[in-house]
Amino acid sequence: MKHTLLATTALVAMTGAAAAELTISATARVGLKTTEGLVGVGATTTYKPITANQVNSVLKAKAWMATGAAITATADATTAATAAEYVAALALITEAEAAIATLKATATNVDTAAEVTALNYELARLAEVKAAIAPTSAGLVTKTKDSTDSANRMRVSFTGSGETDSGIAFGASIRADNSVAGAAGTGGSQFISGVFGKISMGDLNGADESAAGGGVSGVGLTGLGDHNDLAYQSSAHNIGYEYTTSGVTFGYSQNTAVKTGSNSAMGVKWSGDMGGAALSVGLGQSKVGTASQNSMSVSMSTGGLTLKAISSSNDNGTVAAVTEAAATATTAYIAGVTAANNADTDQTGVSISYAMDAMSVTAFTKTVSTTGKKDMDYSGFGFAYDMGGVSLKAGVVDNNDQQLVDFGLSFSF
């Protein structure tokens, strides 16, 4: 990127400060992006098991009307109900709700506060059962046509840097689009560094992402969805510390906006030369609440060839078992409360790039495996040709069986 220097040796009016610089740079692009249309897919409805405790709750509520009717749905905590069984259970609950509402409206039958309270209690329990057995619907894909859109934008970046007479470096950077109304310039990042290490604040990557890397090499003019990148739970960290010695960098970061629970990350990275090849190895771990993410990467460059590989595993902890309160002669069913079922996710990616003078070509592949779901696969291929300040770029990406294509010119100022 070509920088325009605003102040090459701007003296800073403060004791102990030698000089500071402010640079401005910009990027822009013009091109086209084509997105493959999707085939419409209907939603899949999943029916939940209807448990014996839920059945007992409905029967107890119906006992107020002395109907003696029996629920026709399956009372099995492990087997999902059929659509017909769900409809039957829902009809019985609706009948019980209507009958209790009628009783409440009849002063001759319900004429004490205790009786009104009891009926309200039964209605609340029936509502809990209805919510607990409600089916879920997922997998809906709306049919879309192929579309081609313009891919144009411009971004301006400001970077300030300086060093005191005592050798302490300082700096800050921000993009014009980070400085939105109300943000007060907090969208950028700032740092101070010296023999003590480097302290950074602002819009940062977590220490695990800084060590392992954000992902493998991407392709295209626009990034085509940036599917070469990995997802990190530490992406919202705003304070970090790094210390580098003998090619090894140690890092730690936190999100200070989180006042309870854990939200921290750490990482270690080694970079050096091995047999004429530049080698880098990174390891990182983050802990957010009860979820932990472990990441590792390795990259190697020799001549014009660059290889990268990265892997990350997010362990979201053990899901708490559902605990229900069964209906008895004096108490009704109470729906159990379970922890959020955030399935474990593994991400792996590999890329290869080769540069030949002004031309470079890149290919990547990435797989995201989530427990209980079908794997999601991404791959891409692209090239770039540097014409001096202007680069011609093009790429094609398989976005989990959807094709994305773009091409155009990228400018640097």
C-alpha cells in the first residue's frame, strides 16, 4: 500500500517526546460480484418427546372438570412424538384451558380466592406444557435467482506513530468508517510498547487469534464472504498485552466489558528461519463463560510458495440435563430448565499460494464440523496481478455448494 506522509517529523509539544508521524492511506475497488441462486427447500418440522410428567400435568388439570379423559399422545421422554400425537396433546390442553376458564367465569362454582388461585396455577402449568412440547421448524431456504451486483467502495485509514526520547513507542490507527456517529473514535486501536512489551487497546483480535491467525489465505476482489477465515469467540476483546523475545511472542487479552464470568484469551507464536524457509507456528486458547476454544496453525514460505494450515476446536461444555417436576396429588408439572445447547464446533483450513513476479495465485479449503449437523465445506481459487498501485483480482468460491464469483480492480493510495 502506498502511504502519503502528512508529517514526516512533527515535533510533539511534550516533555520527553522526540517526534511523531501521521500517515494517511486508502484503498478502493471497482468490479462485479455474481452470486448463484438457491433452490427453494421447505422447512423440516421436528416434534419433541411428550413426557409422562407432561401427561400427568394435563390429566391433573382435567381432573378439575372430572372428565376422566385420557391423553392419546405418547408418554415417552426419549422418543419424538408424531405430528398426530402432538395435535392430540395440543387439543387436550386446549380443552382443559377452555374448561378451566369457564369455571373461573362461573361465580357459583368458583367463589373463593383460593379456588381462583388454584385454577390460575393450573392454567399456568398448562401453558408451560404447551411451550415445552411445541415443535421446532428449521432448514427453510427461500428460492433465489442468480444475481450480479457492483462491488465498489473506498476506505481511508489514519495511522499515527511516535517514540519518546526514552525509547517508548506509541501509536494509534483508525479507518474513516470506524469513526461513526457516537463512537467517539473508539473503533480504532491504540498501543504503547517498550522493553516491557506491548499494551494495546481498542478494536482488537483476541490473543489466541493473534497467535494462531485469523484463517488461511483468501481469494477474490471482495473476499467472497471471507470463508477462509475462522470464527473466534474472542473477537470482541478490547485490551491486550504482548511480549516478544527470541522469535517467540506471548500474548494475553480480555474483553473488559464483561463484568461477570470468564472472557479471556492467551496465545504463543514462534517465527523463524528453517533451512531457508520462513516458518511460523501459533497456539491459542480462549475461555468465554463455560466454552473454551483451542486453536493452532503452521505456515511456511519459501521462494514464491506459501503454505498455511489452521485448526480450531470450540468445546461448549456439558449441556445440563433437563429436570422436570412431576405432577402429584397436590402439585402440577413444572417444565425443566436446561442450559443452552451450544454444540461443539471444529474448524480446519488449508491454503496454498504461489507468486510469480507480479502474478500470484491462491487456493484454499475449509471445513466447519458442528455436532449434530451436516459439515459445511468451503473452497476457493483466485489470482491477482499487480500493475503498480492497481491490481487486477478475480476469484471463485464454493460457499457450501453455492457458487460466488467476482473480478475487478483494486487501488492503493
